[in-house]
Amino acid sequence: MIKEDSKKITIALAGNPNSGKTTIFNNITGSHQHVGNWPGVTVEKKDGFRDHHGYNIKVVDLPGVYSLTAYSPDEVVSRNFIVDDKPDVVVNTIDASNLERNLYLTVQILEMGAPLIIALNMMDMVEATGHHINVQALSEEIGARVVPMTASHNKGTDDLLKEIIDIYPGKQQHTLFKLNYGHEAETEIAKLEKVIENSPISQKYIPRWLAVKLLEQDEDIIKKFKKAGTAYDDIIKAKEDSIAHLQSIYSDDAESIIADARYGFISGLLKDVLKKPPVERLTISDNIDKVLVNRWLGMPVL
Ligand code: GDP
Ligand code: MG
């Protein structure tokens, strides 16, 4: 039962497959769960709720994805929920022991302008392998709250709930994340923002995000502009011109240029926040290689 006087918060859980989304979902909602389908697609929809400190928190478990392009129904469902339903908070579950790969999705969620909290999960794995993550630095560099967790031991759930309530609209200003794509791409992004500015689509979504999506040839976004009608031919022409211009300068397609810039940002970030153990222990396959090499050389095996 939802109490009459409780304030409602809707959160979406977004993350790579196996980042611990379901575990965190279960920790938050317990037995208050409902499973159905997303409208129009055979993608499972799971939601649940939790009453906490006078708030009714609705939790929507989005499909696990690595990216937010429009290549799969899972990706379209995830990002449409974030940009269309505008949950109060997006909780991005991250497998902290695979930080680089997981942050690729994080960057894309940030670019959508969603208020974000990072559930930095699998901290037990990070510690077990002798790695160290500077949580404070990570939080500062991406401009989002970061909650270290070990969901499989139900560690961090209360901290996460506290941050969710704390970021709730009206309580906290959130700054728009802006990744720098380099001078040439930024010039094209600015041009595209101008061309799309009178389209109703630009009232609904963040224009910069739309411009980047156009450079990425995102079919779902192109369809949205087509449906809206306004300046559609101009938008398509501007998009083609921009892509051709970037191609001529970088000898690479715009989609790759965008992806490379995201990876560049992430690798810079990792240098600041991730400390590897001083000596990496040899993996099993390294040891086998060593034995084989030594046999080949006829030297005594270690
Ligand atoms: P999902 O695919 O994102 O929904 O991930 P799941 O919640 O199903 O978790 C994937 C696997 O990781 C499961 O076997 C979980 O038990 C495990 N897992 C979840 N959280 C943690 C954690 O913090 N540490 C460790 N070591 N394993 C975890
Ligand atoms: Mg799951």
C-alpha cells in the first residue's frame, strides 16, 4: 500500500549485463515486484517499489545493455525510458572490476542529461584483486554521486537509498555533463544544434544529445525528426554534410570519431581514479606459457 502522504520517486536501474542490476533491484524492493513486458516488444519489464523514510520509491529494472545506440530493442527500450519517461533518478549499476567497459554506458547516460547516481558494485572483487578506486575523484570528474557496493552481500543498499532521496528534484541542482569531441566535431555539433532548434523534437530532448545522435546516424532519432516534420530535409542535409566533412578530415566515419572520443575521455578518467596493484600476479595462462617456453629452450622448469 502506498501511504497517502508519501512522496513518490521513480528510479530506473540501468547497467551492463551482469553488473548486479537484478541483485540491487532485489535488495531494494524485496518481494514487492511485478514482471511484465515493455509495450510493443518482447522485452521483459520488471518493476517494484520500496517505502523508505516517507518516500515511495518505484524501481524500474531496465534491460542490461552495453551501449545506448538504437541497434537492439533492449537499447531502445532502455534509452526511451530514460529520455521519455524521465525517471527522477537513473541508478547506473557498474561492475567496478570492469570499470573501463562499464563506463562507456555511463558516459552515454550522462550525455542524455539524466540525474545519475552510480552504484559502484562488485567492490569485493576490486579489493580481492588489490585494485583501488578513488571514489571521490570519480564522482568529481563525472559530476555524479558514486556509491560503493557489494550487492551480493547486501552491502551499500542503505547508502544508495540515502543518495536517491538526497538527489530528489528540488533538493539538488545537477550540472549537465559535456564531453568534448574535439574542435572539428564540436563545430559540426553546434551547426546541427542550430538546424534542429525549431523542431519540436528539440523541445523534448537535449539538443546537444540529438546532434551527437545525428552524427552517429541514429535511426530512431532520425525517425523522430521525420515524424515531427519541421525542417526534416534541412536536418538530413546538414547531417550528411557534417558527416562528410568529418570523414574528409579524419578519414574515419563520424560514429567512430564519437566512440573514440568517449573512450579517450574514459581512459583519461581511469588514469586519475584506478590504481592497479604494484605487481600483477601471473595468470594461469602466463604460467603455462612460461613452462612451455622453458621446455622449448630445454631449460629446467621453474
Ligand atoms: P544483472 O545481469 O546486472 O542483473 O546482474 P545480476 O544481479 O544477475 O548479477 C550477476 C552475478 O553477479 C550474479 O551471480 C550475482 O550473484 C553476482 N553479483 C552481484 N553483485 C555482486 C557483488 O557485489 N560482488 C560479487 N562478487 N558478485 C556479485
Ligand atoms: Mg538482471
